[in-house]
Amino acid sequence: MENSPGYAELDVMSNFTFLQGASHPDEFVLQAAALGLKAVGIADVNSLAGVVRAHLAARETDMRLVVGARLRFEDGEDLLAFPMDRTAYGRLCRLLTLGRRRAEKGACLLYREDLRDWHEGMLFVAIPPEELEAEAHESNEVFPRYREELQSWGALLSGRLYLAARYRYRGDDTRWLCRLSDLARSLEIPLLASNGVMMHSPSRRALADVLSCVREKCTIDTAGYRVLDNAERHLKSAEEMARLFRDHPEALTRSLEIVERCSFSLDELRYDYPDETTREGRSPQEELVHLTWKGARRRYPGRIPERVKKQVQHELDLIGQLSYAPYFLTVHDLVEFARSVGILCQGRGSAANSAVCYCLGVTAVDPDRTDLLFERFISSERNEPPDIDVDFEHERREEVIQYIYEKYGRAHAGMTATVIHYRTRGAIRDVGKAMGLSADTIAALATQASGWSRDGLSDERVREIGLKPEEDRLRLALDLAAEITGFPRHLSQHVGGFVMTRGRLDELVPVENAAMEDRTVIQWDKDDLDALGILKVDVLSLGMLTCLRKGFDLIRRDYGASFDLSSVPGRDSGVYDMLCRADAIGVFQVESRAQMNFLPRMKPRNFYDLVIEIAIVRPGPIQGDMVHPYLRRRNGEEEVHYPSKELERVLKKTLGVPLFQEQAMSIAMVAAGFTASEADKLRRAMATFRNSGTIHTFRQKMIDGMVRRGYEQDFAERCFRQIEGFGEYGFPESHAASFALLAYVSAWMKYRYPAAFACALLNSQPMGFYAPAQIIRDAREHGVEVRPADVNHSDWDSTLETGGTTDSAGLSMALRIGLRQIKGLNQEDGDWLVAARGNGYADPLAIWRRAGLTPRALDVLARADAFSSMALDRRQALWQIKGLGEAPLPLFAAAGEEDRGSEPAAVLPPQTLGEEVVEDYASLRLSLKAHPLALLRAQHPEFPGITPSGRLMEIPVDARITVCGLVLVRQRPGSASGVIFITLEDETGVCNVVVWPKSFERFRRAIVTARLMRITGRIQREGIVIHLVADRIEDLSPLLDQLGDGTSFQPELSPADEFKNPVLPRLNPKGGPRGAKTKPVPRPRHPRDQAKVLFPSRDFH
């Protein structure tokens, strides 16, 4: 065996054949290199999704990779396909695209006939099905059915077809291989040795079986023959394969023959960006230069600063040198299209470092104003394509996406994929089911899981829920769940990454259907594209852009003032005063609990302060211990000290504390001697979850480099710890600057036009941190009069009306809640109601006739108390609606009107205020009449001992008090070491609560499930920031069920009484109407269920 000629394993199925392959593509490559194999071929089922990962590993290990795919036909057996050259690779992509595009997402429908048009230039390996048995035949032929299929393939693929021979490990392999050899010899098809590899190591056998169970939706106890017979389907050395195929040595050498014939490498892929339309015969570079200087004159009216001129020219020269001009023209075209149809957009990310992008109108932040680093965006040393991210309004981004498809065509444009990986919780659920754990056990384990930890659940966490981690089956399930974490589960579409090509995209990478209609997705993700130098444009969505555009429209229409992102006054001291008070509900990026706590400590007074505010309240700076040193230096409590002049230049803007990725890169270069390429690898380690945990590999190099240049060991280690924190979502400065602009503009709109801002927020839901109830409450606290939804006054969207409280703009505007806020009303009914309204409706009958709304839709409106302009309360409106039938035919409508007699008015008992509030929340998710806590405080004798949130400023530090409120937000940030943050609301304000891990474990159930909490603890204060540190937490959600229990509240009625006595039910959990034949909705069995429906919180983990 020592003289083995060598071997290449070509039949390898990675975990990108989802729920089948049990190892990552790079694991196969690394293992093949360790075993001394000549080459390895990755051939996933109808997919090339994993080949780039294998290619990168092969490049690192100098291992020969053979790119291929396993073609699975609907009407035949599998073939492995290996392109011999670039042209053949394009045909393979076209073939896979054909099968994918004719199938639903995730599926592929290929037929043998399809191969006739696409087979040229490829080698094929036929995979005989293992269930074939010897068949008696008069002519002594073996496998007559399969022989016929092979003959057909042989005629088509002359000289390019091989027959795979692999052990079945069933005890009859010698006979099996001989029969396959006879079959191959009789058809003159070469025999190829293979092991049908599904895992890189036999240790993955248990995981492979679990994957099979997940795929087949069975348990390991019932799987039977659906799992592997043994652990032999792993990569084997050439020596072991030579031993197995000692009677067929030629089958081994043919693997090397295929490797020799297949010269194609992914390095041959040459990406050509599509040529953009230019004017007056200009080249793309000339067109870019023309548009850039034209934009510069617009951005800097009067005179372009010399520094800007130099920067623009430098960038244009580099863009021309790297031939990126068409890319910039494409992004400019998308932005121009969006603006031409009134879509607000803004570039962000590293593109905000570019003066060219600013002049083109792609970004809105002047990089000269913030001194951003262009080389963070494009560098000739990095040999990396630029990446421009553009945010569009979230409600209208689809218009931009369809514009791209229309302009370039489906054959030249597609969305980037994103690989959905197993996270800890999903892994526990799938593995738990496969291992036969009970549903209760799986649910309990899943609640303990969070994040991406590869270590799984600790034994302590398992014991907390009453389970024994040492129990064999549970132990194995937990270990396998940890092992499967990070495995690809399926492909999805990227949030907005687009690839556009001059040649056919489907000859570069297979394209498949997305789950969304009219979307197509390539099989590679953004990291694959970066590795191959393929440019993409990120067409992203942002709810705040929708809000701001709607706000600008309202200001223009109702106030007569015109603004956009670039024309909003940039130095409004009142805006910064508002932010320093943490008055930031609805303000972009600074409305979270952590940001609102930090604002009064940061005291931002200019734009760059906002840039730092957005960047510093992130897990990266927090875990890098950067927050407190920065604040102490900012407040003059600590001297700003720079270890060297070179670091002073890097860190002066942030008072010696590294806050941005750009600074981390600069420190590595100027203080530790990193090259630009090494610094960029450091940036990638800081920026990408796939590289999570790899940043530590730079530790020694950086510390040693700094020590060699004269820095103290302690300082070098502390500096690296700070940079290491960026591995947890550190921000690029350019990204923070782009977001800071939106933060300022939204704060300006909130301060100067509070009614328009609140109206725009409501019309842009769902978005942001707070629900409509809190947005409306905040607007009222800012003096905005809010008027209820009404059939005679409301449009679908919320609107502004004259006659409200005078605002800072000097106008009296009130906010009218729109019909969109009514739960259960669809937009089509709302639009019909508005379109047919004319001078108004006199009664529900008029709406029924003129707008054609069904009684069900009218019922929804009545439950939302939307008939007050007709002097009808809920019960009166429902009574009239119950008298309506289905819409009459036109011929009988007039006659019906003449025959309709008058009916005595019914005397209906009024609802109590508590019932009104409950129904408001059920239908609108908010109430303008009263806060639930105001009612409960009056009803329950223990509530007078509860401190209202509005009085917290009066309470001395460390005083022990009790508060009670609706749960608005629950947060458990990963950077907070297990601390829980809860925001409660009562009728007087909000209270911020801190729950330490020990208290969380003690009161876990109440914290996780309660909608109404009573919390006792001690007051902490820092400036105007107040916290209650909890030591006792109670779930009072059942009290919410009593809000509707007034003296006039009647019990549920039987269905027979429904028409005669249309009294509102106590509870409608679904919030929707009931028709004439619908049974009343029963009460939930537990009051907590009602609380969850009527008073939902927003929980962030």
C-alpha cells in the first residue's frame, strides 16, 4: 500500500445539501489535506452554495478543489457533474438555474431531457442506487433497468461518463463491486472509486443520523433504515481506499484522471460590471467625473473648498485606476430613480467616507465635516470591491427592486442569498425532537437558550429547569445541539444585496426563486461575493426614512414649509436641549432604554457628539470598557493622555478612547506595524459573525508589535481588549455618521413639528421601539391634541387638522388618528369609506349604502368607537348595525328605502369607563379616554401605597418604594451580563427598572410573562436618570381582567339573544368583529391571556 498512486475523493456531499451532509465544506478540504489526498470534489445536490467556502479553504491549504454538483433528476438516478473549463461551468449554472426557477423556493426540478442542452464540457459520474439487487436475466445482464439508463447517458456523454463504485458495507461488497465492474466493462464506461462521503470524520455519524431524522420528521427510535448503517461515509485516506479497491486499482487512478481533466477553478471567474448608459459619448469614468463635479457645485454653492477638491480628485483617480466607475454610476442611477418618484433614500456604511458619494447625492453626510477616512471605503492595497449600502423607505423599497429587474433583466440581476444557520434555540428544538425528548422538555430547554454560543446550555442552566444533564439521552441531545449550531439550515434572501452583471448572471452562479413573489436569489451570500471580488449594491430598507418622508410631506402640506435631509437647520440648540433631557421617544437610534439613559450623561451639543452617542452605546464599546473612560474625560474628571503623537492623531476626536472600527485599524497600523491588508483582516474579524471568536488570533501580533515600538505591555494589552470588544458589533464611524444625521433630523422634527412627527410615526408602523400607544402619549405630553378615529373625519392614514394646540411653528394643529389604527379593518374598506364620504355620513346606513361596507366592517368600526361624530356610542352604533342586512340589489334599493319604517330608539345602558378603555385597547391598542392604571388605582385599596412614576424625581436615593405599571419593553442585552431592563408605564409616566440576574432567576415567570407588574426596589439616580433596582416582582395581570367589570356590565349572552340585546362582550381576544351567525368568543381561561392580547409589550432579546 505504500506505493499507492494516490487518490482524490470526488463524491462529497457537504452540509449545503441541507439536512444531509454532516460537515462544513472547509472541514472536508482541511481533512483531505490532512489525509494527503490529491484533491477533493464538493458536489452538493443541485447546488453550488458551498463551493466558495471550500475554495477559500483550498486556497489556504494549497489543496486542489474540483467544483461540481450532484444532479438529482425527477426521472432518473443521480449524476455528479464536474465542469472542465469556465464555459462548462457556466452551462452547469444555467442547468441548475433552469431546475430551480421552475420549482418553488428551495426545490429543484430537473429531468434527464434537460441535460441534452447543457452537457458539453462537463465530466459526469453516474451514481448507482444502493438498493439495486442482482437480477436474474436470460442474457446474464446485470441491472437491466439501470443498464438502459447508463446506455442512454453513454450515448449522450461519449467519453465523459464514469460509473461510481462504492462500498455498501453490507457484507457482500466484493460481489457488488464485481457486478458494477462487469456492468461498466460491458458498456465501456470507466469505473471510478468513491466512498459517497457525507462527513469529514466518523465522529459525525450521530449528527448525520439526527440530521436524517430532522429531514424525515421522525425520531431516532423510529428512523429505521432512514439513517446510516454505520460511520463509514467519511473521508478516507488513499491507503485505505487502495485496500478497499485492491481488486480494482484502476478505479482509484481514474479519480486523478478526472482531476487532471477538470482544470476549472473559481479563480477563473471574472466579474464584469454592466456598462451604464452615458451621455454625449462619454466613457463611464468620464461620466462619473462629470456627474461628481456637477454634484460638488450643488453641494458647495459659491465655492468648492480646496480640501474638498483635492479629496474628490484623489477619489476619482483611484476609482478610475480600479475601474469602478460603472458601479458608482449604477448606484447614482438607483438614487436618482428613487428621488424621481418621491422615495427618500440615503447611503450609509463605509460609502459615507466618500466625497464622490456625497457629491453624487448617494450619501447625505459631508465626509469633510466629520473627517472620515476614504481608505475605509476603497483601497488599492486591499484589492477589495467597494460596498455601497443605500437605505430606502421601507414601504417603497420594492419599487426600487423591481426597477433593477426591469432595467437589467432577470438574466443579469439577482438578490444575494443569506445562509440561515442553526442558532442555539433552533438547534435544541430540532435535535430534541429527533432524539425523542418530550415537547415540554424541549420547550423548557429552548427558553434557556439564546445567542450563538457553540458551547450549548451549561449543566447549571439545565438543572434550573428541573432536568438532569447527566441523563444519557438528554446529554447526547445537548451535545449534538451544540455541534449542529452554526450549520446551514437553508438559503434565504439577503435584506437587500443585489448583484448585477454585464454577462449572464446565471452563468456566474445558479439563480433560484425567492419566497417572495417576483424575487430571484443567487446561491451565494455576501461573504462569497467578497471572496470572489464580485460587486454588489445593498438596496436596504429603513422605517425612519419612511417616517421622515411622510413628515416632510405633512410639513409641506399643512405648514407650508419645505425641507429635506440636507436642508434641515443643523445647529438648533433646542433640539440638543431636548436630547439632553432624554426626551427621545421616536427619535432614530437614540430611543432605546440604553440610549435614553446615556443622553443626559453624554449631553450632546453638536453633530459629532451624536455620532459618538450612536457608536458608544453598542456592545462593542461597552465590552471593550470604553464608555466610562470616555465620559470621565468628556466631563473633565480624568486627564486625556496620549501615549504617542501618532496615536494622538488617531484618537484625538474621541478623547483617546477607540470607539470606531476605523480607529482600531489605524492603531493596528501605526502602533503595531500591521500592513493595510492585515488591518483589513482585523476589521473583518471585528465586523462579521462568521469570524466571531477569530479576533483573538491577532492578539499576540498586535501586543508584540506595540511593545516593539516602545509601548508599555499593560497599555498594549488594554488597547487590544478594547479593540476585541469590536468583535461584538463595533460601529464604523461612517455608519454612525449616517445614522447620526437621521437621528438629528428626526429629533428636529419632533422638537419643531411634534404633531407632524407623531403623525408620521403612526403612519409608518410597524417600526421603532415603541407602540402607537406610547407614541400618542408622548405627543400629548408635548402639547399635541389627539383626536379619535372617526368615520366622518379620519383618512386611512393619520392626518393633521387645524384648531389644535399651538406648536413651536406657531400653528394650531391636531392629530387625527387614522383608520389604519383600527384592528381588523382592511385598507380596501377604509379607502372605500373615505372615497364615498363626500360631505359626511349621517348614520351607519349611509356608509353601508354609499361605501358598500359589509356589516362585519361596520361592526369593526363600531367596536373602535368610530361613530362619535354621529352622536353614537359603541352600543348604539352596534345596535343600528345589527339591523342591517346584506347589501340590496340596485333594482330594489330605492323600493327598500321607501318601505323602511321607523323604529323606536332602543335605550341601551352606557358602558363604564373601564369597559370603554378595555374596548379601546382591544380595537385600537390604545385609549384616549384613560390609562388602565388610573382606573386600577381608584378601584383597589392597595394602590394608594404605590408610588406614581411621575413622582420618582422626588424620591431620595436608596429609598425603597413600590411601583406598578404596564410593561412597555423588556430587554436583555448580550452586553449586560444577564441584567434585565424593564420599562413600566402608569398614568403619570414611565419607570425604568433594573433586574439583576439573581432577581431574574427568582422572579423569572413574572418577568417573562406579566403584562402588569408591581415591582419593589431601591431608587438609584445619576443626574436626571432614575432607575429602580428591583428586589421583588409580582404579576398583577389578572387585575386587568377587572377593568371591564363595572356595575352596568352584563354577562355574556346566549347566541339566541344576540340580535335583541347587542351588548358588548367583556372580552374579544382577537379584537375583531363577529357576524350574525358567529358564536360569542369565550373568555380566555386565564386573565394573563387577556392581558397579553390587550396590553402587549415589545420585547427585545
